[in-house]
Amino acid sequence: MLPVSLKIVEVPRSATHADQSDVPANALLGQRTVDRIGNTPLLRLVRIASDLPGVEILGKAEWLNPGGSVKDRAAVNIVAQAGANGKLTSGKILLDSTSGNTGIAYAMIGAAQGFPVTLCMPENVSVERKRILHAYGANILYTDPADGAIRMARELAATDPDLYYYADQYSNDANWQAHYHGTANEIWQQTEGRITHFVSMLGTSGTFMGTTRRLKELNPRIRCISLQPDSAFHGIEGAKHMASAIVPKIYDSSLADADLGISTEDAYAMAKRLAREEGLLVGISAAAAVVGCLQLARQVKKNEHAVFVTILCDSGDKYLSERFWQEG
């Protein structure tokens, strides 16, 4: 049986989609690009969960956003709020640190709307991400992998505040608010309120923070579980091992009903399983999220129905140079 795509439910446009009657034509072209962000389908993983009767595992197909990942949601809200608040003005450069996907989203939006983007990024990110960013015309400053990107972005912003708008996705409330107003409501509508568990990897933590806050308002009984790499030395790009990293200011550990560590090896194995058993080519952190769902689903009591929803944050095409695809 093939994976089943649940009904796509259109949700109301966010406040970022304002009246455009006085917007220049070139900005309108860019707005049409960002209008495609969100309303991603929810996919049921059938074969992966075939030994778990009564359990549904559903994933948000976030690679269908125009920039190819869930980070489009946060980036467009950060840019919209910065413009509305007069922080991202004509002539300023948007600056941020990124492990890749948020940077790609900034670069895409900057190209569409006509503002320059400078990104501080660890030099060990996948070659595919680097090439995509170059294709969009972003200025990239490579740093050491151990939080050097965050430090460099902070230094640049402090040195020349008139030149840069420092978006600071790790501290910017517009990050989690994008998921509070968008992602969570989409999940609620697409599952018709049947969701029992929300499971998500932690990076900036914006996806988990915003989605969890809203889902708990809609139904306090929904269990929300965060996932992170089980070691400081890991290969799950975009994910943070909070105990060894610079902790994002928007992160609140108290929101999670539980937190699980996921091994890189399990994530790699799941990425291959999803491709070969479900026909879904997803990224490493998306695969790690499915690993977490399965671990939790096996704890569900016999004959108890559960609906797990997770975020498949990007596709596997940004990671095809990784050696694990050819191993085993």
C-alpha cells in the first residue's frame, strides 16, 4: 500500500500577506513567491508503521515550500516583521547565521524581493546547500563548525549596525510565531483535531516552540515531544545538541512533555528506509524525527489509538553527497 496524502486544508493567510495595492510591481513578483509558503500536505507513513496497529504516523512535507524546507516559514515572517517595523530598510543587508535551510530561505526571499543577504555558515554543511545559496546570489562567510557562525554574525552586526539588519533567527520571536500562527493550525485542521502527539527535532527550536504553544491551546492533552542529537558530535545537519551548543533565546525546555536523543546512525538508516519503503527522499533531520516517532509509538498501549504528527523539514536532495547513501 502506498503512502496516503491526507486532504490539504487551506488555512487563512497570515498577517504577512497584507494589502498590496501600493506595492511596486517587482515587489509583487516577490510576494507571489512567498505566497506559496505553507499549506504543505500531511503524508501518512504506511509501511514504516505497519507493525503498529492503531498508530498513525503523519509527516508535514515541508520540502514543498518554494525554498525547499520548513525554514521558509520562519524566514518570511522574520523578513515581513522587520520590514513592518522599519528594521530592514532600503540599502540594508539582511545578516544571519545559518546551517543552510534558513539561509536558503533568506536568499530566495531576498532575490525575489530585491534585498541583499549575507550569511555566516559552518564550512562543513553539505555541498548542495552551498551551491543553492550561490545560485540565489547570497554572500556567504564560512566559519568553523562549533557555533562560529553565530559568533561571527554577532560580531559583524555589532561592528556595523547601520549596514546590516541582523535577523538573529535564534532570538527572534517572529521565528516561533510563524509556526504558532501557521504550522500548528494547519496540523490541527488537516488531522481534524485527531492529533495526539506532536514530535519535532530541535534546531533554532522555533518549529517546536511555536507549534507546541498553539497545539496545547487547542487541546492540552496533546503530548509534545522534542528531539535532539544524542551527542555533541553528530551528523544531523541543522539539529542542535542543546547541552553543548549556544542555546537559542527562544528555546523553552519546559514546553516539552519529553525530550529524546536520536543517534546519527539511526537517522541515516531511516533516511534510506523512507526512500526505499515509502518512496520519500527526505533529509537527515526529517529521518531523525521519524525515528523519534517510532520510538514513542512503540510505547503506546495495545488497542490505544494514537495520531503522531512530525515535521519532514526538507528533502534528501541536499544531502546526496553524504556517503551513508552508498553504505550498507
